Amino acid sequence: MRRAEASKACPHNPAVSCNNCRLSGICLPLALESDEIVKLDNIVQRGRPLPKSRHIFREGDAFTSVFAVRSGAVKTYSITDAGEEQVTGFYFPGEVVGLDGIGQNRYASSAVSLEVSAICEIPFSQIEDLSGQLPNLQRHFFKLLSSEIVDDQRHITLLSKNTADERVASLLVSISARQARRKLSASAFRLPMSRADIASFLGLTVETVSRVLSRFAKQDLIRIDNKEISDLDVEGLKAAANLQP
Amino acid sequence: MRRAEASKACPHNPAVSCNNCRLSGICLPLALESDEIVKLDNIVQRGRPLPKSRHIFREGDAFTSVFAVRSGAVKTYSITDAGEEQVTGFYFPGEVVGLDGIGQNRYASSAVSLEVSAICEIPFSQIEDLSGQLPNLQRHFFKLLSSEIVDDQRHITLLSKNTADERVASLLVSISARQARRKLSASAFRLPMSRADIASFLGLTVETVSRVLSRFAKQDLIRIDNKEISDLDVEGLKAAANLQP
DNA sequence: GCACAGGCTTGACTCAGATCAACCGGAGCC
DNA sequence: GGCTCCGGTTGATCTGAGTCAAGCCTGTGC
């Protein structure tokens, strides 16, 4: 089992099929049988690696596809009425962006690569057709959308009730958990986004984010070298975030 | 057309079918053909009017159904790790609650009636089955979920970037717009929720909400008599909320 | 190699909204 | 009627995070 996982191809490679992708256990194929994955595979368009800071789609563009992150990292953001950028999410390999476009047939946010990334494009009309035939896919898509709602509601709670320390700690714990889900280190990783992105996402200023990170380092909850995080103390940060362990 | 709308039965009445419900233009039947509505109608369970302060479902309950509000009003909330209540949404006739339960097969929040309400229960497994046959229904459900995501992201932006005045003004504008959509007065209505609910939803304290409302009244943006709002100045409040008109 | 720009950090000061406290008034109950 | 309770309002004070300002570090381009 572990051997099979490990033998699966590197997700940077654009030639790899869903069936052979290392992310199949957490990405779209998750709930599908192997013959169903073949059908999904047929509609997935794998792109060349996308350089840093390139848009995948922009707020207001006609909605055509959802996109799975295969490698790298993506942020989504929208522009407020006051003209500022509000970061609405960070997305790592195995996660899907563009779901907010379904409702109005236009993307409600923009998505940009935070580093060199590989992206799988899945045309939504084909997902709809296929979902009519594959109840597992329909169900999985309903779940995907619903989980995004739950995540957003948790984020609403975070912004509404938590202090700056708790917000930053929560983000670190969340990224750490998502690393672990991809069998990567939960205690050492590179933050692909800027301090300004973190601040926007958490409803804080850059200065506050910087101060909190420095304080966490002083308290030995993390070590920081610019964007590199190491020696992350998951339990300590969960305590700082006021989360149940 | 208007005549036909007006002749449709009062949504308090539990006997009325989707086809004849006054809300059919904004609720689930929205995207369906009339023969499709009949099929939807067959799986909808209409309850007796629900008294005030009754739970429709609770956070953690096994997920079985989504619920359309037919009359009255509902709030959803979840309990934070610190044990406080976080209000995540207010729902008016024609709107659907319980979508956050799909992802984990358990409701991620609780839903309570804020006043006497009539609720339509729609078992989700039957929606899934029917969606496999009716592409219009499948699409509509995808859209419903996606719109909830967009709403939540707008709320995230509100909490992250806006002042107390802007938050309260936004809520008033939103309720006013939803009144208008149901062909009710956009400038006079009763707030079904307490000041504490508003405060929790907007990430403020009761005192701040109270002060802001008083100030708005002094500025002639609204008139308040306890929960009754009247003479609401939509344009003025949009300006106060920093929204494009 | 050096210069420049943008990202990040740190410090001093300010302020919007929280907290604490007092009071008001209507609904429910004896 | 009078009492109590709860939701709401208003005022005085406090504080966490924002603002303003300065300086540093890092990566990039010539």
C-alpha cells in the first residue's frame, strides 16, 4: 500500500494520469472506482508548469472549468468595493479552486500561482455530464462544495472571534496539517505566500503578522528564516490557537 | 404574470405544493420545468408551522436533509472551541439551510427558528437520485452550493476589512434587498433576530451594534422601534456600507 | 559587484471598538 | 398592581491591533 503510493509518479510531470498521480488519494479521484477514474481522466486537461504569479482565472471571467492544484500553491483573492485585495484562500496540491464560479457562471474571485505550479483543468460542463452518469462523482462534487462552505464558515468564526495570535497560529496549524495529509513534514515547510497575503487572509496588517511570527519564534513555537518555517510545535500552536488537540 | 404570482397560495399553508408556492420563483423550483417541479414536489416534506426558538437540526447531527424556509426566519450558528456561539447566517423565505452537512455527513452548524416559521424538508438522498435524472436540478444544486460559498466569502471580506458602521449598514442593505426580492417592502421590516445575534454575525459586541443603530437613526438613515425598522434609506446605507450602488 | 526596489521587521503612538457598569422598559408571573 | 428578568441602550474607561515611521534584508537587474 505504502509502496504503491510511493511508486506513483511525481505530480510535476504533466504526462501522469489521475490513476497514477500521487495525489489520487486526496484529490478528485478520491471517491471513484478505477474504471470511473479513467472516465474522469479523459476530461482532465493537464497544463505545462505555470510560472510564479500567473493568473489561472480572474474575477468576472466567464466560468468554464474548475482547477486542481497538482504541485506548487495558489491563492485566491477578490477586490473589495474599496479597491483593496482580499485574499480568500490558499490552495495546495490536491485542492480544487474555481468552485465559486458555478453560481453566477463567472468566477467570483481571481486565482494566482504563488510559486511554479502544475494545474489540472477540468471543464465543468463535462463534470456535469459525467456526474449524471457516475453517482459517486456527483456525490463527491457535492461534498467538495459543501466542504468549502464549512471551511469558509470556520474562517468566518476565526475572523469574528479570535485574536491576532490565534489567527496566525490557526493558519500555521492548518498548513502543517495539509502538509501531513500529503505525507510531507508537518513541522518544516516553506510558506509560499507573502506576509501581506497572510495579513489579508487573516484580517490583520503586515506589521501585526510580522510581530506575531517573531513572538512565536521567541516562544520556540516555530523557527523562522524568512519564508522557511521549521521546528514547528504543533501542540503548542494548537494551544495558542485555542483549538482542541 | 404579476397576477399569477399574487394568486399563489400563502407560504404559511402547509398544504401548498411547490408549483403553487409563492416562493417558486426564488426557491428550489427556480430552474425547473413544470413537470420537473412535480417530481421535486413529491419528495418535499412540508412541516406544521414551527414555533419560535426550535431547532431544525443541531451541529453534529447525522445529515439527512436540506431545509427550505417557507415562512418566518432562521439563524444558523456553531459553537466555537472557546464555547461561544458564532452566528453564521440568517435565512429568509426561499432560502435553503443545511448545505454544510453534505461534506461530512453531519451538520456543521445548528439551525433555529427566530420566529414562527414553516420549513420544507427535502431528503438529500432523494435529491441526489433525482439530480441524476434531472440535469436542471443537479445544476441548480451545484449553483446553490456555489452561491453559498460566494456569500460566505463576501462575509469574510466584510469581517476582515470593514468598520462596525459598514458591517451594520451592509446587513441592513442585505436584508432590505432580500425583502425586495420577495416583493415586500425594502424600507420597512421587522428584524427577527436579537441584537446579540446581529453582533455575533458581524463580529462585534451588542453594545457596538446598539450604538451604531442609534447613530444611524440620528442620521435619518433608519427609524427604529425596538425590532421594527422603517424609513430605511437604501442609498444612504449603501454609501455608509461603502458599497457600489 | 553594486544599486535599487520591494518585502519584512521593529518601535512609538493612536484609536476603534471592547469591556465594565449603570440604567431603562416591556413581557411574563404571582 | 407590583416584581423580576431579560434584552436593549448609554456612558466612561481600557486595550489590542492599526497607523506612521524608520531601518534592514534579500533578491534582481544592470
